Amino acid sequence: MHNKTLAEYSKDLQSKKYSSRELTQCFLDRIAQYDPTLNSFITVTAEHALNAADEADKKIKAGHAHPLAGIPVAQKDIFCTLDVKTSCGSRMLDNFIAPYDATVVKHFNHASMVMLGKTNMDEFAMGSSNETSFYGPVKNPWHTDCVPGGSSGGSAAAVAARLTPAATGTDTGGSIRQPAAFCGITGIKPTYGRVSRYGMIAYASSLDQGGPMAKTAEDLALLLNVMAGFDPHDSTSVDRPVSDYTQILNQSLKGLRVGLPKEFFGSGLDPKIAELTHQAAKELEKLGAEIIEISMSKLNLSIPAYYIIAPAECSSNLARYDGVRYGHRAEHPKDLIDLYVRSRSEGFGDEVKRRIMIGTYVLSAGYYDAYYIKAQKIRRLISEDYQNAFKQVDVILGPTIPTPPFKIGEKTSDPISMYLSDIYTIPVNLAGLPGLSMPAGFIDGKPIGVQLVGNYFEEARLLNVAHQYQQNTDWHKQSPEMFK
Ligand code: GLN
């Protein structure tokens, strides 16, 4: 029962093959059995889930339910949930219960989907390995001594181990696509502004974007139908109608122009990943696509630009955690300054502190022009690089990450090498474009992903390409032996 796609669950639930309560119980049992090994959930909301399942069953019985009604889903612990703790992976918010639901959560509730709980993540979504969480690292279900990727590592591991049929993630520089690749699942970061950020705890507001993570592209299309749309509560949400993302899934790839940037295949990329990426290109070619070599020479500037812009925005966003309004408060402060300093020192972990310091530095009067403004100019160049590429091709194909999943602890003392793992995903956020990662093979039993990037609001096309690929390959059907 735990291995089906959303379309299959939908059919089974509507035809009463089993109830939402039975399905929900099946996943709650799997969480109880396996999550002590994986640590993919911060909070499991069993009682809440069973009540929601009963409500969904009633609606299904009455014959007026949403097609995804009664299907369980897990929320990354960055989305605010009414009455349920939202920690953002931080000690700072270990005691925080939001007074409202994020818009994304509201959309899932309106569809009568069942929230199983809140998934583990890097602290404030800062990380690429899920090792910065206050709640401890998440294990990769394929190799439990390896990281699942980050920052949405809990969501990716939970979907891969079939502890939930689907989950949400957020992606500021790769946090949906990178863990999806490391865990052998499919994930999409939509165009900036397509999914509401209201109630999604801010890391770097001009880059953050929520999106779905699931086994297949078809599942992502169904989930994006629920998640996407204009939200007057989010000033950067785009007021533009949402198409039905399932509509063109079956369109032929004949004549599709797929760009392979030659710069992607330089040193730093594991040669076996290069090979698997070329294999994926061949597969698309067999389906009628035309593979075109392109050049994108500015993308290598994305890591330095990102590590100015993201920390700058984070230092500003995280200023609100002062021990006064909400979140962790130090005990017995001497005075106001002592309250601020100790609340923040105790509440934040090392990586968050590192980013706040860098961000504060690059925004300070003497360095603003040299770092922050310069980084913004580079950001523009990167966007232009993409727009030039899209004059020649419809989608861009490349690796999602340069290496297979690495060992827990392997990179924690070397932040630069950790930052480099996002080299292929970060430029997509800087440009605000949609990007999708899908499973494309294995190296020594560890999953590898490839990334498709499209022009603004071309989510449907990315899902179409991925769906066609998945109709003809079965990498996405594999699941880790330990959690069968
Ligand atoms: N790994 C990147 C960072 O640490 C991206 C994280 C994300 O997308 N949230 O900032």
C-alpha cells in the first residue's frame, strides 16, 4: 500500500478500495517503525492526521472531494502550522507554535489532504546535508551513513523510504532539488513567485521558493496544482493564472530542443555523473528531442554571488529573533543587551551564526558597494546567460549535484566544499527560474539526479519532459532495500 503514486491513491480512495484512515494508519505505522533510524520527522501529528483522514473519508463518501482528498503528505518544518510546532530546525523556534497556517498548508487542507507531520531540515534552511538541524542529522535511506542532502533532507528521506507519499520542500539555492537527487526522488522548484511564501519562514526572501517532492513527475504536477497560485498575503506572489500542470504531461518530446551547457562538464564533476547525464540526454533524444551543446559562461560566478546575497538577506530576516517577540529567550538577563546577545547566541547554531556575520559584514556601510552591489550585478549577468540560452533551446539539462551523496560528517568542517555542492542549483534561484531534479541512475548503490531548467513559468513543460523520461526509464521506481 505504501508504494503507489498519488494518481493511484486517488483512484483507490475514490473507489473505496481502502479508506483514508487505513492509508494514513499505514504511513503512521511505517513512521513509527523506521523513523527512529532515519530521523526524518521533527513532529509526527498522528492524532491530527487520523482526524483529518476521517474528515476526508466523509467528503469522499459524500462524493464531493478534491481528487487528492485523503492522501497523506508531510510538511517541511519551515511552513507554519496552526497549533502544531514549527521549529525551522532551530533551537530558536523549538517552542514556537504559529497562530496561523501558511498559505501552502491551507491549500493542502482545502484539498482535504492529510498532514502526517513536520519534516526535519537544516537550521533555517541553511545547509546542503541536513547536518545543521538542532534535531540532529537525517540519514539517507539508501546508505544510512550518508547525508540525504539539504535543506529539505527530512522530506526527501521520508518520501524515499515511503514514510509519506509526498512532502513539501523549500529551495533557496537547491534545497528541493539537491536532496531529491541524493535520495532518488523527484522534486521541482517552481518559478520565483509561483508558490506563496506567506507563512514559510524566511531565509533569503528574494530566492526562497516552496515546491513539492514526490516519487514521480506526475505526482509533482498533481501537487503543484494544489500549491501554486497568487496570494495577496505575499507581495512577491505573481498574479497570473495557474494552468493544470497535468494537462501536457503526455505531450510528445518531438522537436524539443534540449541544451547541454559545455561548462557543466568540467573538473569538479564526478565522471560517472557526467556519463549518467549524457545517458539521460540520449534517452530524451530517443524520445524525439534534439540535443544542442550550449555555452553558459557566467554560471560559475553563482556561488560567490549567492554567498553574499543569501547571507545579506538572512542577516536581515533573522534580526527578528531577539528573545523578545517570540522564540528562545535567555533566562535571567542582566539588561536588554544581555537578553539579545544570549538569546541569539543560545538559540542559533554555528552555520546560522556564520551566515548572519557574513551578511552583516557585506551590508555594512564600508562594504555594501564592494560586495552586495557587485553580487547583484553578477546576479543580473547570470539571468542574462539563461535568457541567451533560451533563445537557442527550450530546456537546459545538466547534473543536479557534482558528487554522489557524501558521508555524514565528511564536509562539516569544510564549509566551502559544502557550498560547492550547490553549483548547479544555485544559479537557477539567482535567476528565479523553475528547476526540476529527477532520478537518473546509481553510483555504487547511491542515487544520482539530473536537473531540467526551463524559462519562467514553464513548470508544465519541465513536468512533461520528466514524465516522458519516467515513462521510459525506471530509476524513479527503485526504493531503498532497508525500507521495502
Ligand atoms: N545549500 C544552500 C544554502 O545553504 C541552499 C539551501 C536552500 O536552498 N535552502 O544556502
